[in-house]
Amino acid sequence: MSDLQTNTLLMVIIAILLPPLAVFLKKGVGLSLVISIILTLLFYLPGLIHALYVVLKT
């Protein structure tokens, strides 16, 4: 398994457990992080979907 695949798998696991943390690690502090926090606070599933989108987007 390559380092890129391992990194992506780890980021997906983090996104499932703590969506805003995964967005922070991928994009840093910014609009994406704020959106992720708001979506996660409103309901977990939209925050999860947004985090997975950010993590898996190339």
C-alpha cells in the first residue's frame, strides 16, 4: 500500500470520527472549516458528507 493510499485511508477514518478535524488537517483554517463545523453541529451526516468531499477531492 502506497503512502498516498495510507494517508487517504487515515483521513477518511478521521473524517468519519471527527469531520471538522479532517477538514482542518486537509485545508487549514478557512471557510471550509467553518462550513464543516456548522454542518456537524446542525446534524452529523451533512458534516460527514462535507468532510469526505473535502478529503477525497483531488
